[in-house]
Amino acid sequence: MIGLIDCNNFYVSCERAFQPRLEGVPVGVLSNNDGCVIARSNELKALGVEMGTPAFELKTLLRQHRIELLSSNYELYGDMSARVQQVLEEYSAGVEPYSIDEMFVRFDGFAPEQMHAHAQELFTKVRRFTHIPVSVGIAPTRTLAKLANRAAKKIPIYGGVCVLSAGSAESEALLQQVSLGDVWGVGRRLVERLGLLGMQTAWDLAQAEPKQIRQRFSVTQERTCLELKGVPCIEMNDPWEARQRIMTSRSFGRLTDNRQEIHQAIRQYAQRSAEKLRAQDSVVRAVYVFLKTNRHRPDLPQYSPSAIVELPQPTDDSRDILHAASQAFDAIYRSRYLFMKAGVMLIDLVDANRQQLSLLDTPESRADRERNDRLMATLDNLNRRMGRGTVTFGRPSPGAAWHLRCANRTPRWTTRWDELPKVR
């Protein structure tokens, strides 16, 4: 059996965990630069606010209701997600993160008759230890677990926990109620094509012949069909598998042509990318840097350049990566353009433990490399213990244009010493 644990209204729940005053209040979390609504409490949904609603369109509603609009606080959300995962790992056979607020959980070795009681325990433990409310769906396959989770969340009788067995009357009844558009992996266009064959519900697809589904559509849809029958055939990618590219990119808080400010942004992004590189134990051979103007402003000159700088040898040293990023920036920056976005991508990555050593290596060069490795490890350790950005190569100017607009961001309660809650 496999479970799907979904954190309810996750971003809002993270905010409420540290601010009980937000309970029962319509709360919305805004995207980068406070642009539009990306997370809503149930109370805000009840007022008719849709996902993606621009913040400026809510001015009238703000005057009529006590609504809280908060800037996104991704450092807090990421840490709370890790805490939820830590709880799940203590009470399961393994966790496979699917997104920041959803995790598949394996229940190898658990007796079927114990499953509901164990799911209820998970439901209670996560809420008690993290203050994050969750929905728990358990079934023989990932696709059915998704549907079980949906039922746990939307059907009050389940109380947040739904356990399905393949072929049971309960599973059949649920599949008959679920439209094809609500099945994991079935997109809008596929719904239309399946509709031409008379299929309207998840039950209709579950009753189809898998080989015919493969012939008419694809192997992916054949797997979905089999999963709905209770046959496991979808595996998740290894969450710890090293990425082949690492990119850090942000839109600026406002348009700018200030060379120093944009260079600072590039340096910040390069440092963050280097941290990610070391975290997955890789080294990089080349650094890619790009800038973008605002293509939605035809009244302004347009220029979106990029450049790649190859490194002398594969490295994970922030200093080498910063130097390469600065070289690329110098090659593409032009003063007469207003830029709205920049990014740094590390490309051509290799496993640090499998890279080929140079025939020109000497005892001195090996000693330098070991010393640099210790320096980077110390830097990462300090930033993990004391909060990201405690030790950096250079300090960004306060109020620079590239800083995100986040006028209503709450403190990063769990990762910054200077933002810890204070008891009065």
C-alpha cells in the first residue's frame, strides 16, 4: 500500500502555525513581488477569490472584509515541509516527496487491517508536531492514493483519512463519482478524446482494456488505466537523484539599468547555485548567465542576452563560480536597457566523486583543492546552522531594485536567529 499525504492550504497553514490570530480569517499568500494570489485559505475561497487573481483587483474586497494578504515566505515553507517529512519518516517505511506540500509514503510490511489506524495516527502526529493540517489517502497504487486523498479532503465523512482497497465496493463507488478530469495524469485534451469513446468517469477508464488504451493513446495512459484497476506501475523519480542543471533566477522588484545592482543580483544567484551544487555533491564545468528586459513593454528597448563561460576545471568552489558569472555578466551588460530579470545556470555537471583527475596534478594542487573543499564545507555548515546568508562573498545593497517586493512577508520563524518569535 502507498499513501499520499497532502498538506491542506499549505502556505496559509504555515503562516497560521505561528500566528493563531489568522485562524478563521480570510488569508491569501501572494506570488513573488506581491503580484497575484497563489494560495488561499478556505475563508478566502468562500469570498470568490480565484487562484492567480492580481493583488490590485482585491482593493474593493479588502475594504469590505478583514482580509490578510501576505507576501510569500518560501524559506519558511521549505523548512516546514522538511519538518512534515521528518515526522512521516518516523512512522512509515519511506517518504517520496512529490511537491513542497505533497508526499508519497510507503507502507511496506504493514498489515491491511492496521492501515486505517496507522493512517489516523499519521494524521494526528503531523498536526501535533508541526501544526500543519493534512489529508491522508492510502491505496494500492499512486493514482488511487491520489483519489483517496481527494476524497479525504473533500468528503466530510472521511474526516481527512481515506483508505481504499482495490476492487472494494467503496473504491468502485468512489471511482464512479470522480470525473476523468480529476484523475492524476489525465489532462483536458485527453478528457475530450476519452469522452468520444463514451468515458466520463474514473470508473469508465478503470473498466477499459489497457492494451486498447495504449494503442489509441499512449503507454502513459495504459499505466493510468492499470493503476485505477489496482495494479502498481508508476514509480516516482528518486528525489535524491542529482540534477543535470542548476538554475537560480528571479524577477526584479522594479526595472533597473544600474550595473552595480544587477551585478550584485548575479553574484547572489551564483552563490545560491553553488550551494545547491555542493548539496548534491556535484561539480560544474560551465556557467551560463542571462538578462531579460520586459517584453510586455514595447515602449522600451528590448535586449535579452546570455553568455556561457567555461571553467578551467570542474569545481564546486563558490569563488570560481562567482568569477565566471561576473565574466559572463561583463560580456553581456549594456547600460541603455532596463532589465527586469536575471539568472545563473550551472551546466555540464558531473559527480564530484567520479570526476577524472588531471595528469598535471601535483601534491601542491591537491593540497589547495582539499583546503578549498574544507573552506566551502565550513561556509555551508555555518549557513545551515546560523541561517542562509550568514556568511557570503560580499553583501548586497539594501533597497536594490533586484530585491523582491515583499511588503507583507512574515518572519522566517524557523531558520533565522534574528527573526525568532519573542515571548512578552
